[in-house]
Amino acid sequence: MKLFKTIFLTLVTCFACLILFFFISNSYVLPWEKEEAIETTIKWGGLNELPKDIKNLKIDKRGSIFTRQFIIEFEVNHLEQINYWIHKSKRLKDNTPTIDKGKKIFLIYPGEQGANGGKVEIHDKEVKINMSWS
């Protein structure tokens, strides 16, 4: 009976560690993590909240226990929405972007709240925010 209990506890512990590892290291943003991922990315980048009526929102996370990276992509209906968002974003409004093949690239180094930093790429009506912390 003691051997069975030891084996059972070992299996439960291994399963719990596997679940914890998956939760920490997966790149899929679970539905209940979505708002927190957006909020964290905005804070790290010193950005204004995302424009209203965005479409094709994609959120990706990368990293490990010691690092975290969020990549948010979205599209807007009108370029004015992006211009307003840039004007209201603390770290973008006075930041001069580089232009590469029609894509505006705003570098944000260092980031806010201890984040390493990252960048915001804008191409037409598409925006990609890439911020990291370690």
C-alpha cells in the first residue's frame, strides 16, 4: 500500500509539473489571459489603449519563467485611428520612426516598468507591437 501511495504521488507531481510547464512556456494566449496580455504590453511600451473597432486581433506570447514577450497585431478601419493612437501614446508621440519599405518602425528602449523594450511597426492600417521583459 505504501508503494502504491508513493507511485501515485510521484505521478501526480509529475503531471502537475507538466501542466505548470505547459502553462508557463506555451505561446498560445488563453482567453482569460487576453486582456492582461494587452494591458501589460501597453504598460511596457508606454502606449495608449488600443484603438476602438480593431479587427484581426492576434496575441502571441513567448518566453520562459524568467522572460516574457508579447506580440500584438491588429488592423484598423481608418488611418486616423492610428495617428490618434500615436499622438496619445507617451512613447510614440515624440518618437521619430525609421521607414523600411513603407513600414514605420518605432523603437522603444528601454521599456516602461522595467521592461527591456521593443518596437511598434505600422504598415498602412496594420499595427504590430512587440514588447519584452526579462
